[in-house]
Amino acid sequence: MKDISRNLTMLCDFYELTMSNGYFECGMGDKIVYFDVFYRNNPDNGGFAVVAGLEQIVEYIKELHFDADDIAYLREKGCFSEQFLDYLKDFRFRGDIWAIPEGTVVFPGEPLMIVRGRAIEAQFIETYVLMMINHQSLIATKAARLTRAAKGRAISEFGSRRAQGADAAMLGARAAYIGGVNATACTITDQVYGVPATGTMAHSWVQMFDTEYEAFKTYCEIYPNNATLLVDTYNVIESGVPNAIRVFNEVLAPRGIRKCGIRIDSGDITYLTKKVRKMLDDAGWTECKIVISNSLDEYIIRELIRQGAEVDAFGVGERLITAKSDPVFGGVYKLCAVERADGSIKPKIKISENVGKITTPHFKKIYRLRGRDTGKAEADLLCVWDETVDDTQPLEIFDPQHTWKRKVMDNFTAEELLVPIFKDGELVYKLPTLADIRQHCIDEIAGMWDEVRRFSNPHNYYVDLSQKLWDIKHSMLKAKGVFVTEEP
């Protein structure tokens, strides 16, 4: 069996290989093409998404190669030419990639990544690119919703045992941290990526001892500086909290330790936390933190806070690591342009009876327009690659579906979102630290209006097309006999 611990080149859809062989055989393998990575709908009908996964794509591109075992496997399939297999022996990515940095707030329809390269290499990386962006953007977006719901209270990611495999657990925890989660229960994610790992005990620890008191006392004696006790194995009010207070008094107080906590994993959380908070305060343990878990999501967290639950931190598992409420991000990889022999760019468009699946053609750039006085994002503008937005002059933007809806912007700043990642196959981007990505995400969300951040019925943030790009798209549609009607 082949060791795939380092080389994931063959983690691809088989059609990427058959198309590559086809391009090679018909002399199109070296044709320069452009692909867009974008998504169509925000998860959970939210107002935005958070992009993540770029770092893993960078590492994949750097290691991309076919080894002898790969070539032998493909030869056995019996559908690839020997000339193509010889070509793969020296294969690597030699193209260009632009991407929106991880942690940035993004919106449907705009390129999260643009890949320019020879047809074979640009086509081949589709699966891995989508896999990384789709998964991590989904989890980072969910984490951002949870973080906003918690209103400053800490959240720990608890979901490894419910994740769909090892990579989903590790990279899911990484993405959750980008989205604002404070810590993870996934130890290897701390070891590899530096996401703080946290955790104390399970119910089995309490059950292993003859009494709950003995279980708590033993734990506090071993871990006096990290004493968070799970108090709902038997009865929170009647035994769990009284035993915790007794042990805190006997073990922690004599050592001058006031930092401690209790965790509740079941029951009526609002009722229990109010009762528990009073019991702890009456006993002099006002600094004791109350942590809750048990199938939480952003709506439950928001409701608990609204009801006045006394909660200091949340542990969120399956509904975060699987994005259970909306578990597919839906990013796609679409051809948008090819280069002619003279270097000029020919736009390409995909047409569908489903208007939402009609692509926006051409090699593009994205500007984010922010109010200079507020710092808040007002709209994103997709332009043709050779256009420049001058933010010292007024700019008219319009809704690409309802073109009579127009707005003249002034007193704004225009920031290009796509940055160069690879140039001629060489990495030209300095990967930020995970902590910097997380802070960038926090700043990005703070730069959105409250109406965009709403969980339900958020404001529709505009992703507009420049007049030049709109004209190109609609001229291509008309040339194909397609007329997209606008609502009156």
C-alpha cells in the first residue's frame, strides 16, 4: 500500500486526469487558462462567509508531483498515453494564483481564488483547492456566528469525536479558531497549528471512583491550577455543586487558588446556571467559572443569554465541527477565460437555465469599497483585470440584476481583495500566523454593518459588476441567444 502521508497529488477527481490526458493529446495542454473559485450562497442564509483553507492549498501546491507509484497506477488504468505519463514525471504547478487572504469576509459570486496556468495544471488542482476552501470556510463561518452569539464569552471547540475523519477534526478546529473560537479539545491541532488545547474530565472519571466527592478531590489534588469539575454526572444541585464547593474549600483554598470552574453538560441550562451561580457566590467562590456544553448552536447560545443564563464559557461540538445546520459550502471551480496566442484574454462563460448558475466571465479583480468616515464595508465591485478604481473620485455602482438601482459613492476607500500567492509556480506570499489570521477575521467582521451580521434576514450586501464587466457578460449572453430579464 502506498504511503500517502506526504504526497496528496492523487487526491483528485479522476476526470481531472482524463481531461489532462485529453488536453495533452489534442495539443491544448499548454494553453493558458483562468479559473475562478467562488460560491453561490451563504451558509445558514447568513449575510456573509469567512474564507479559510489557503495555507493548506499553498502546502499542497508546493509538494505537487507524481511519483513512480502514481505513474504505475495510471498506466494500469489503460486509458492514458505513454507520452502523457512521461509528461507527468516532471509535472509541477508553474502557474499563477491570486487569493483573498484567510479570515476575510466574503460574499457569493466573487472569486475567492483565481488560478492562471497551463490547462493541465490549472485543471488538475480543482479538487484539492475546493476541498480545502469549502470545508474550512464552512467551519470558519459557523464559528463566526457562534462567536457573535456568545457576546464575548469564550467558546471551545469540542467536536473531534463527531467529525468526519481525522483531517476534518484537525482542520475544522483550525478553521473554528480563525472564526473566533478560543480553544479546541483536539490536541493535535494545538501541536500542529497552535490552537490552544483545553479539557479536564469526562463523566467516566467521576464514575471510576466510589463517590463523586472522591473523584473531584482527586482531580483537584492532581490539577489544582486547572480544576474544572463536571458536576452533572448524578445531580447538579443536590450533589455535584455541593461536592465541588467542598473540594474547592479543602484543596484549593488552602493553596490560595481561586481560579476554578464547573461544567454542566445536560438539563435546563438557564435554571441550573442561575441556581449554581448563587450557590457558588454564597459559598465565596465568586470567581468560579460556569461552563456549559451539550449540542449547542448560535441560536441556543443567543437564547440562553437572552434568558439570563449565568454562563462564562461554552463548549460546542457536533454543530460546529460538522456545521450541522448547513453542512455544504458549495464552492465551485469554473473556467472564466483563456489566453490567445498574442497574449490577449478571451472571456469564457457558462450558461444555464438556472440564472444563478450563469458565471461571470473574464480575468477579474475585486475591490472592497468602505466608507472613509465609518470604515464600514459598503459594497464589493468586480472589475475586469485591467480596470482601476480611483477612490479620490466619485464612483457610480449598480445592482447587476436590477440595473436601475444605482448609487454614486464618494468619500470612500477602495481596497483590492485578491493578492498574489504564486507567480510562475513560485510562492510569493508570506503566510501569516494563525493568530494574525484570527485577528484579521475579528477586524473584518467588525468592519461590517450590524444589518449584514444579522443571523436572520440579513441585509443583502452588494457585489456589483463594473460597467465594463457587465457589458462583456451581457454581450456574451446575447451572442448565445440568452436574454436575462430584469424585474420591473
